[in-house]
Amino acid sequence: MATRPAPATPTTTQQDDAYATLRQWVTVGRFLPGERLKIRDVAAALNVGEMPVRAALQRLAAQGALVNVPNAGVAVPRLTLPEFDDLLQARLLLEGEAAERGAAHMDAAGVKAMTGLCRRMDKALAKSDAQGYLAANEDFHVMLYKAAGSPLLFEMIDTLWLKAGPISNQLFDAPEAAAVLNDAHADLIKSLARRDSAGVRRAVEKDIFVAGQFLRRRIQAAPR
């Protein structure tokens, strides 16, 4: 009697690719706080098997980006107000430092690219395109912070983004936010053009603080 072949074991590349994609989705707010992630649905969205998705979700849970729910798989955590305030302060410290260092090393080509990303964010806001805005916003900050030349600093920031990503999508639940979300980015571009690294730091801190106030109100208003 012929035996059925055993299911193929997912390759390391499949697992790593699934993890990288899901990590990016969490960072840009594709999933919302409290949302349960079903392995079958995620696997279908990624067009891969369930095994690499299960492994990727567990890696993200181990990093605190997701939480294990007994008998219900994994879900996106909801931040408490103290947790959010702690996250906000850490972002202000680390991203302000990375911004100032990055500005000091940014060349003309980098400034041009960041200017283009700023315009993309403007267009996304005009169309109420939350995902488009958040994706361009991530590219904008990644370019600046990586210019700082500190992989360790960027790694710490990237970990904070994992925790901030899901709630960041709720910026667009406040219609008045769209009118001011790109103001700090415009200030940043002007400071970059002047080679004013301290001004770039202040612009990043303003960006994080202003967005943080909208999100803080969302947490305060959320039902307990």
C-alpha cells in the first residue's frame, strides 16, 4: 500500500519572508489593537502555508508585538495609557537622537528623496489614504534614521515601532489630524536644506508628540 508523502517542511526562507512581511504589516498599522490574527486568513493573504505563518506569529509574540490568547491564537495587544506614555517618551529620546545624527550625514540625494516622500504623504492625506500615508511615513523616517549610521540605535527604534504601529492607524479616526500630520515633516525638510541638524531633531520630536496627542485621546476614549 502506497504511503502519502509527508507535508513539505517550510524552508527557512519561507519562514523568514513571512516574518519580515508580517513585521512590516504590524509596524505600518495594518492590524488594529485587539484584532485577533487567524493563521488561515494570514496564510491566505501571504499566499503561503500555515506553518511558516504560525512560526512568524510566534516570533512576533516573543518580541511583544503580538500576544498569545489562550485557545484563541494570537492578537494585537491594546496599550494602556501608562504603556503608551512610556512608549512615547522612549520614541522621543531615541528618534530625536537618530534624526539629529542622520541629518548631519544626509547628502543632497537623500534630501531630494525625503522631499519626494513628504509630497507622497501630502497626497495620501488629501485622499484619506491611511495605508499610503503610513507606508510613506515609515520610508521617510527609515531613510533619515539609517543615515545616522548606527545599526544598534535603529534596531531599538524599530522595536518601538512594532509596538506603536497598530495604534498609529487610529490617527485617521480623528478627521482633524489630517490637517496637521505632515506639518512637522515639512519643517524637517526645511531644516535639512539648511543643514540644521538640531532643527531636524526638533521637527521629529514635534511629529511624534503631535501624533501622540491624537492617539492618547483615542486610548482615553476607548471602552474598558
